[in-house]
Amino acid sequence: MLAAIVIPLVLCGLLYVILSTGRRAGNLPPGPPTLPILGNLHQIPKKGSYLKFTEWAKQYGGLYSLKFGSGTAVVITDRRIIKELIDKKSAKYSDRPTSYISGNLMTSGDHLLVMQYGQQWRTFRKLIHQYFMESVVEKRHVEVQNAEATQMLRDMCVRPDQHMRHPKRYSNSIIMSLVFGLRTPSVDTPHMTRLYDMMENWSQLMEPGATPPVDIYPFLHWVPQKVFGNWLSRSKNVGDEMNGLYSSVLERVRERRRTQGNKDSLMDSLLDQREKLGFSDHQLYFLGGVLMEGGSDTTSSLIIAFIHAMTRWGNVLTKAQQEIDGVVGEDRTPVWSDYAKLPYVAAIVKEAQRWRPVVPLAFPHAAAEDDWIDGQFIPKGTIVIINAWGMHHDEKRFPNPDTFDPDHYKGQTTLAPELAAAADYESRDHYGYGSGRRICPGIHLAERNLFLGIAKLIWAFSIEPAVDEQETSLARSRRDQKLGEQR
């Protein structure tokens, strides 16, 4: 008799739990309709999810929610809400979502990008900040940046067929020199090619649908991996690539120290302090590795985006060349001290970051505790997605947002770090460096990387579509003699 009562009750309870999974609670921000168990997972595109998220923002507002199984995500496409939550309540919003693949399989928790907020994260950030704060960049690093940007011009002349790889060498050599005391002399340097190959493989794994959502549905761990395209093996392979590259670079630093001595790089400093810091080799080479990644990819991607834009908007290039010719002339290339005197070029740098943000949805944060905003609930553990693309392509703020138009930032030469820290959220130029305590620690270096690289390319080259319209032509038509003298 008891069983006849209990079993139906258990079954009803189980059915209720199943049907409730994926359902949006009434106190959450609004969002698209959900399905039981899945929530909104079935609606996330495999490609261009930032476009769908921006479409939903227009329908549901600057803060809306998505359900991923029993978990919740909120998408922010509102400058005020970013300031109120991510910046002002940064202690609550500095965590990362749990990632079994990136956090466990690949990095063992030592990768700063996916590391949870805590003492190790604070120690890593402090060490990076001390080496890349603005005063140190101005005093010690700008000369390296200027020299590498000048080599990029030479490389464009000597090997024009590799023009899409030269910005990668430029940015990679800067970060390698500063972090490890090791340069990247050519586009064929092994550590550079290995790095970009590894990052491409990692990005493919992170695409929606590339791996099973094991963080949402843990039972998928026990499904044979071949059902999901051997995701476990592919993830471990990327982790092996990552560990192999970063550990080999650390060994090269040790060998260089034995044969050439201390070059005052960041890794030299860390090795000198190793006993005090208590870092393992794994922690050391991952601290260097995350800087390799961030310092190489962001700058090069934006310079390549700028080059592509100039093949479509030649009027922008012409105007910038006129500004540079009037300030710099033809006897030297632009340097960092020219920044304030080249407001149109400064606007081009900002526009490149707005027009083609390297990470359109930034890297997600996570709520460390329950919170409320505007009467809407954000539960502990919520994934918080900053929709940079949506804010950068807001027609009300940026008329004709798909057009590359530096006049979107007319007269604005204030650097991104100052604008990100400003109380007035409306004054912020873009969200390419992230927000809150997770903002890019190399932001001062990156600002100078971009200006020097872009300004020198504008000074040196005409940029035109190639005849076949499949490639970009950097025509050596402006400074042939001067560039020849710099070889």
C-alpha cells in the first residue's frame, strides 16, 4: 500500500524536476522562450552567436537571461549595467564559469584567463601589472615596440606575400622580448608558428557544438567520446601542445640565462624570485604562456582588421596619410610621442577595436554570489556575458556601425585605460580590453602596440585590393627610398 503511494509521488517529483530544468524563473531578467531540459541551448548558433545575442538584445533589452540546462546566463549589452555590476561590484563578478575542458584538461587551473578568482589569480595579476603598468611601459618597453614596428615595415617590403603574417611576428616578438628576453626574428620562427597553430586549435574546440556541454550535463562524461567527435582526445592534444610550447620556452630562457645572463625580462625577474614566490614550473610557464597568447593575438588581429578596412575605405587612409605627412614628414616614421598630435590616427585605432572586436562576446565572468539589479535577480554561479559586439554596433551611438568611420571618435585621444576607469560610462570608447578586475593587464602595452603598428603602416604604404580581390596589396608607393634606407 505504501509503495503504491510513494512510487507515483517519486515519479511525479522526478517529472517535475525534469520539466523544471531549463525553465526561466519569474524573477530573472527576461529572455527568449525555453524548452524543458535544454533551456535555450538549442537556439545558440554554432557560428556568429554574437549576432544572435545582439538580435536578442534589441528584443529583450540591455540585460536578458538565457537558460543552459539548470544553469543561468545573463547577457549585458548596456554600458550602465556593465559599470554597475562588473566595475562597481567587481568582487562579485571576477570569477570565471567552470570549464572542465579549459580549466582541467588543458591547463590544470594555472591559466590566468580561465583561473578562478582567488589568491593565485591576484598574485599573477600583481606580477603582470608591476611589469606592464603605464610608467614602466613608457620608460622601458616603448623602444622595443618602436623597433619591432620598424622591422614590420621592412618585412612588408622584403616579403610582401606574407603581409598577413608580419603583424603576427610584430606583436609576438614584442611580447616574447619583454616576457622572455627572446625575439621572433621572422614569420617562420618556430615558437610563433606553434603558438598561432595552438590558439587556432583551441578556438575551434571552444566553438558552440564542438564539444559536449559537460559543465551543464555532467553525465555526458560517461558517453563514449567518439559520439562527440573524440572531444576528449582533441582537448588533451591541445593541452599537450600548450604545455609543450610553454615549457620549451621556459627552458630556452634558462639556457639563455646560463649562456648570456639576465636580460631583465619578466621571466628573468620571476626566476630570480622563484623561491620567494613558491611557483612550480607549471605555474611559471603558464604565467608566461598567457602573456604570449594575449600579447600576440589581440594586436595582430586588429592590425589585420585595419588593413582589410583600408582596402574598402581608401578615403580614411588618404586622410590619415595627410595628417601624418603634416606632422611627421617623410624623414622619419611616427613614434609614440606623436600620439597626441595625430588625433585622426588615434581615432582609427579606436575604430578598429570597435569595428572588429577580437572577442565579440568578451570572455564570460561568473557571479560569485546572489545579486539584484533593477529589480531583476542574478543567482550565484550565473554566467555573465558582455556583448561587446552589440554595444560597438549600436546604431544610436555609432551611426552606420558597419562602416569603418574614425569620425565615430572624432577628437577623442584619451587612451582606453583612462576611459575604462572613468565614472562616466558613456565616455568609454570600447570594450575590447574587457571590464572590471578582469580587464586586460597589458592594456598600456597594447595601446602603444596598436598605435605604432598602424601609424607606421599608414606612413609607409598605400593599401589597395589586389587584382584578384582575394588578397590585399600593400603597394610600396609612398616611401620606397626611405624604407630602403631603413633596411
